[in-house]
Amino acid sequence: MSTATSLDTLERMLAIAEYEGIDVRTEWLAGVRGGLVRIGQKAILFVDQALSVPEQLESVRAALKPLDWSETSFAGEMQDLLAG
């Protein structure tokens, strides 16, 4: 997958996550990779800017894949995006 395609996929996944109520924070995490955390009822997805776009995409896929997207407006699209 080209970097441009990876970036488009990453941006779309993050937009859907935000629309579905996940707070997305893109920060310099020094290669920690980020991930999804819950604080009370709030879900926060950390994306490490220190990683390359393909690495960010891999990290976001790993964080979002376990979630149940079946009841969301973007169920089919997110399933395709997560499948890679």
C-alpha cells in the first residue's frame, strides 16, 4: 500500500472514530505506538506522530479492530478499512 493510500485510509479511520465518539489525539509519543484507552466512559485513541504513516495505520487498526462497529453508521466501511 502506498503512503498516499495509507494516509487516506488512516485519515478516514480517524474521522469515523471521532464521529463515533472516540477522542483522537495525535501527539509525539517517542515511538510508544499509542493505542486506545478508556477513562470512565470516554474512549481516547492516541496516535504517535513519531511513527511513519504505515506504522500509524497499523497501530490504529490494532486499536480499533477489537471494537464492535456493527451498530454504527459506518459498519461496512470500517470493516473494509480494518481488514486492510
